[in-house]
Amino acid sequence: MPRKTAKQVAKENRERMEQAYKYARYCVQCGKRFYTNKANKMICGEWECEEKQQKQLLQARRTKERALRGM
């Protein structure tokens, strides 16, 4: 039996993931493709991406609070 090429293995893995999960998404932080069953998930789940997202949300909330206080 001949060995599979890296391309064939990647294709089989992709097909297996598409069958196991409902959605294939791209992370809003790093752009990497990931699979999930949650319709609203936008982050791949890596620690760095989650940290970046939390920092951005905190910064946006602080900016909004400062703008409201200034009025």
C-alpha cells in the first residue's frame, strides 16, 4: 500500500472536520480557519487570540465610557 501524500492527508482531515462540525469559520484575530458547532463563535480558541480579543473589547468599553463622561 503506497504512502499518502501530505496533500491527501490534509484533504482527508478537512473532510473529517467538515463532517464532525457544523461551521467552518475564520478567526477574526489571526485569520486561521477553525471548525465549530456554535453559530456565533468568531475566535479560534487559541490563548493569544482570546487575549487580543479581551484587550480590544476592554479598550473599546473604556473609550465609550470616557466619551459618555465627557458629554
